[in-house]
Amino acid sequence: MRHLKVMLEYFYPWTNSAGFYYAREQGWYEESGLDVEFTVYDPGRGDTLSYLARGEADFGIFPSNRLLVQRENLSVVIGVAAINQRGMETVQTVKSKGILRPRDLSGKRLAMNPTPRGLAMVRQLVQRDGGDPDAVIIVDAGTRELTPDDLMAGLADATFGSYWAWEILMDTNVPEEERIVWPVDEIGAPPYHSYLLGTQEDLLRSEPAVVRNFLAASERGYLAVANDPLLAVPIYERIIPYFPARLLEQSLPLIATTWLHDGRWGQQRTELMEPYGHWLADHGILRDRDSWKTSYTNAYLPRRIAQ
């Protein structure tokens, strides 16, 4: 059996990885001679891309923008499949803050992780709606996602970042009718794959069959859960028992809508990669507007999907 270490994208497993876990539970990796281990990164040693670049994981999930940035300095990791076919971040506020559209963020306190990419996106969302992006007051929340309760307590007026298929669904004491949630790709953000799956280019050259077999079994898992999202609830009740079943039952049907495009899983699409790469370069996050072209390959996906 070929052992594979697959590193997930966050501090703990969440519903976006359901296809992988379901494929393993059904024995589909084992059928291909693969012994798959799922793990998460230690922030003290870097994110998933850092682990992949050092050869300390075989596959990993990561934001598409971070892959593009890494490859401009170190062309080691390459995208081999898309996990999500749209962005999942939101702007969140509560009605009492008087923020009824993106331009109203001007003069308000917005809690977020102030990365160059995040700041650029906030500026675009506000500016496109006729607001003054320079007037937005950024509250550095680091990696913490503030809740509606935090907003009501006065920690900020709004947040940027929480996912509409995960954190937004978590329990809060704020009534639903008081909450305002805008998915960013519905209010002017560029199109993008939220997460990609990648590996080292060396693995593509040295063990292409392993890559193909892993992707084929993973596709089976994602297609199965996309067809019946609640299949994965019992799995998550075991691996993240500290989250309530209600959250899992709400999240899985929502996140499953992001996994496929035209009924296909895994395809990294030019119509998402190109404009996002250009947008990142236009905002000074990438040096080369066309570096996205060599950042991914669909050649190892099952034949009916590969371009």
C-alpha cells in the first residue's frame, strides 16, 4: 500500500473535505492501493503550501491565490484539482450598525485578517458600490472570525471573511432577522476557486499513477456526497464531535453546491483562474499577470474531465 499524507486547509477538518473522507470510508482509496491519512498543519511551521513545498505532505488543500503567490518565488507545488468552483467569503453585519450595502462600510469598523489580498478585495467591494475605501476602519482580527454576538458587543461593525457555508451557520444569540450576510462573489468580488488541491511537481513526474488513482477515488467521493450531502454527517460526527449535528446538516448541502461545475468535479477553469490572476497582479499581489497559466494542470483528472 502506498501511504499518502493529505493536508487539509484549516485548523481542523470541516465539511469541505467530505468527499475525501467519504471515499476513504467506502474503501475506494484502498482499492487503488492507497493508504490515505488526513491531517492539518501546525501554524507554527506554516500553512499547507509550506508543508507541500518542504515535501512533508503528498497532497494538500489551499487557497488558489496563495498558490499563485508561492509559485512566483518557488515553483514546487502545482494545482491538480479544484475543490470549490466559487468563492465562499462573506461580509457580515447586523442591522443596528446601519450598514445596508457595501458602500456603507465607509467610516465603519471592519474586522478581518488584513492580508494584501483581503484588503484589496474590501476596497473593490466598497468602491464599486460608490463608497470611499479609504474611510473603512480596519480592525485586525487575525485568523479569528468575529461572530454576530461580537458585533453586537461592539468589537466591530462588520466582518469580512466568514464562509456562508460554515461560520455563518454557527450558533448565535442574534436573531436571524437582525443579521446581514453578503457572499462577496455576489457584490463585486472577482471570480475564483476558493480552494485547490495540489501536490509537488516531482510527484507528477515520479508517480503519475498514484496521482491519477488518488484523484479518481477522490472524485468518486465528491460526486457521491454532492448527490446526497447528508451521507457525510456520521463521518463528521466522529472526526469533529465538538460541532453540533445541526451545523453539519446545514453546512453539507450548501458546501456541496460549490464542488461541481456542469456535473464535473475537479476541473480548474480558465474562466476563474485567468481573471483572478489578472486581478491579483493589478492589485500588486502578483508580479506577472500570466503566471496563473503554469500554476495548475487538469491532465491527471479522470479522462472525461481533463482538458
